[in-house]
Amino acid sequence: MPRPWHGGRAVRVFMGPMEVAGYYAALRRGLAELGVPCVLLDEARSAHGYHTDDPSLAVRLLRAAAARTERAAARGPRAVAAASKLESVTRLLVFLYLAARCDAFIYSYGGTITFYPALELRLLRHLGRRIVFVYHGNDSRLPYLGHPRLTTARGGTLAECLTYTTTLRDKLRLVERYADVIVTNPYSAHLHARRAVNWQVIGIPFPAPSDEESAPPARGDGRVRVLHSPSDPEMKGTDRVRLAVESLVARGRPIDYVEITGRPHAEVIAEIRRCDIVVDQLYSDTPMAGFATEAAAYGRPAVIGSYIGPHLAPFVPPASMPPVALCNPEDLEHALDALVTDRDLREDLGRRAREWVIRERAPRVVASRYLRLLRGDIPPEWTFDPQDVQYVHGLASEEFVRRWVRALVAHGGADALQLDENPGARDRLLAFAGLDVGDGDRSRARRDLPDSAEVAP
């Protein structure tokens, strides 16, 4: 298959169809520094203000078509159907234009440009374009290992869980058939069926601010400002974060606790600059996600609750391990207290975290790793087999995962977990949920599940 990456000429990269917390805006910046032009499509035009505007005609046409379909909803089903057909044609024409102009396609969040992903990917393969899919969490993680739609607040049902899982599995199989490279987090890769590039090694691109911008706040009253900014309070364990802070305050710790959610990115950055410590989340399946990366770039230490501690070694090499206060969720209060009561400790951790982000996650550095993926120059140690992942906690509390696994198996047998292609993960999940791996559940036929929210576990 012809590849354009060795001819010495300039290449062009497409990235999209959506931005993920500024990831692709930063990656575009890094690629531009390396002389690689990009077309960045953010269909949703992020409400959080990640500055992903791309003036290209292709992006403007797609956004206009999507907006037309959205507006048609107010005029009834016929208007929606007509607008959807026009949007479908627009997407197809834009894709053909991009397929002719771009040498590589970096797809974000499991999406594609057209409404016909199989046709789209097949044509790109035929044209010899390099295809890379990058997964960020909910776009590949098993829903019952932690998904916002299945939280108590949203009343997720078993029927919805099965639908999400089946849809996700089918999308992954299609992608795995055509993609040259898949980048994903090992700790959420249980549903993948082929070898992938380790997202932990590639990293999150983020441009570090100047020393002046990252200077710690001048505070002479001895107070310690702790910031928590959850995208989804239930999934991030915000209730337990609050309890830990309240307990420390009751013990006389001089904490000013600040919590913000759903705010523009600029406001989040402003709060990071004003704080001394950030608490990222309680159940992370990565040692440094986006919010913690932003805090580290400004020299602020992050406390991160996670169950992945015993599972770091196979997938997070020393160079990829960020300086953070990573702790078991049960130890959150102790980890936070250590930073609150020791100024030298927190300032040292913040300084080392900033140095690490500048060295390992500068946009140019991460972009250079992507160029290696695009050229097919992938070191074996960058890849992993999903069959080797031992971690089964997901991005949620142990109670959440056990409850959903037990409910799924009770209604449809172990087949309902949809892990026949990864039997090791299936058996580990059964054992984690306290179910007998050798019982007859696995062979039971799945029963039809009602659509009612009353079946939520």
C-alpha cells in the first residue's frame, strides 16, 4: 500500500471530528511547530472554549450542515429528515475533498466524518491514507466500568447498558478492521480485540505557561486553597472529596475549598492559578488526566484517587509516570493532608510536575510521537495486548462496578458482559464481583431486557 511519508514532501493531517478538552488544539499546535499542516474539525465547537476554530471551508460547511439539522428539530420530523439528508450529502462531499487533500487521518473519540464509517474507512485504505484512531475513555471503556449515563442521577438501566456495550463493541470491531494504528488507555481497553498503542506513552499535549504565569499565589495568611473541578461529580467521587476536606477542616487544617464544574476553560485555568493544590478525582484510570495535566503545567500538585497503583508497572514506564500524589481512594484524606500541612512538599511536587509536563507533554513532544505513528515507526514497547490488562476497577467506585456486573450476569449470564474475545478480563470481572467463574452463568442465553428504568441495579 502506498504511503506518502517517505517522499520528503510536506504532508497534511486531518484531525476530528471532535475536540476533547483541548487535546487536538494542542496537538495541532505541536504538529505545526514540526511543519505539518492540519485540518481540525470540532463538530461541537466546544462550549468550554478550547479555541479549536478552524477557518477551512470544509469545517465551515460541516458545521453549517449540522447546525441546520439541529434547527430543523423545531419544525418537525419532515424538516429534520430533509436537513439530515442534506447534512449526509454535505459530509460525504467534504470527506471526499479531505480524502484527496490529506495524507493521514487522526480520528478522535471513535467518530468519523460521514454517516457511513465502513465506506469512509474502506476508501481511505484504498487510497493508502494512514488511519489512526485515538480513544480517550468513554469512547472505548466498558460502560459498566464507569459511564456518566449509568449513574444513579441519570437512572441508567440494564437495557441501556447492554445497548451502549453492544454499540461500542461493534464500532471498535469496525475500526480495528481498517485502522493502521489504535491509541488507547490500557486501563480502559478491555473491549478492544487487537494490539494497540499505549495512550500512557503518547501522553496529553499541553502548552506550559511562562514562569511568570505559573507563579504561585502570594498568600501571607497561611491558608491553603484546594481546587476540585469535576466534569461529572458522581463519577469523580465529589461527595467523598467534600467529606475528606470537611474532615480536615474539622481537624483544624487551614483549607479554603473551591469547587467548580461546567465552567469555561479560561475560568478553570484562572482558578488553577489561584490555588495551591488540586484534587482531580477519586477513581481515575490514568495517573494524570487532563485537569491534573493543566494543574501540573502551572506548577500545582495534584491529588489523584485511583485503584491503578498496583497495576502501573506493565503500562506506565518510568519516563511516562508523572509526579503526582496518586493514592488509593480510601487514602484520599491522608494524601491531601500531607500536602496541606507541608508547604515544602507541595511546592516540590508542583515544581517537579511542571518540569515533567514541559519535558514529556509539550505539544511538540507529543506531536513528534504521533509523527512516528504516522510513519509506521512504532517501537514495540509502545504497544500492548488488551488480553494482558489485569485492571478491572474502571473509572468508578468498586460498588458501582460490582453492582453492574452482578446485575448484568443475573439477567443475561456472563455473555452479557460481552467479553468473549477477552475471556481473561471476563473471568477477572466475575471474580471481582464475587461470582463463581466456573458456574453455569456463562452459557445461559441472554434474556430480553425491559426498557424501563425500573431495572436499574
